[in-house]
Amino acid sequence: QVRLVESGGGLVQAGGSLRLSCAVSVSIFGISTMGWYRQAPGKQREEVATIADGGRTNYADSVKGRFTISRDVAKNTVYLHMNSLKPEDTAVYYCNAVQLLTSRYDYWGQGTQVTVSS
């Protein structure tokens, strides 16, 4: 069982920055892919950024050049650095972990609210 705990959300003005953290209960080396997703009111959850076990990253077009996903394997923590925030970035942000064993296992955190005011 993998437990994920997000932190770092809050209220920020447009143009500001936030750093989200996701603490993982197991070694990140055992995780195939870590990612951040978000869900705004009335919208479907969408992928924001992912980082694979080999370090390859992927970003949604809407956040490219503004957000950076990173990881600290010693701390078993994944980060989402968010710069130049826009009101449309307002959402609940969720951390996700994918384990590929005999089957695929998806784990989710409880989410952290990010609100960007104009």
C-alpha cells in the first residue's frame, strides 16, 4: 500500500508562485511514475505533470514553461513548482503514484487546494 500526502496549496495572486509537495510512504524507486493532476469545479480531473522512474518528465501544454515537477529520492518526496500562476490554475491538485507489478496500481493523495486570484 502506497500512501501519498500533499501539502503546499493555498491562495496566491496571479503571477505568483507555489510549491506543492507529495510525501510518499514508500521508496520512490518502487514507483513507476509519479504525477500531479488537478480538478477544477465542474471539470474533469486532468494530468498536469508526470515524472517516470527514469526521470523523464511530461507536462500538459497549459503549464509548460511555468510548472516543474521534481523529486527528492532521499526524502521520498515529489514536488510541483508552479510559477506565473493564472486564475485558470485554480483547482484541487492531487498527487498520483503508479506501480507496475503484476498489475497496474494507482494511488492518490487527498488533494490540496490551489486558488489563484486575479
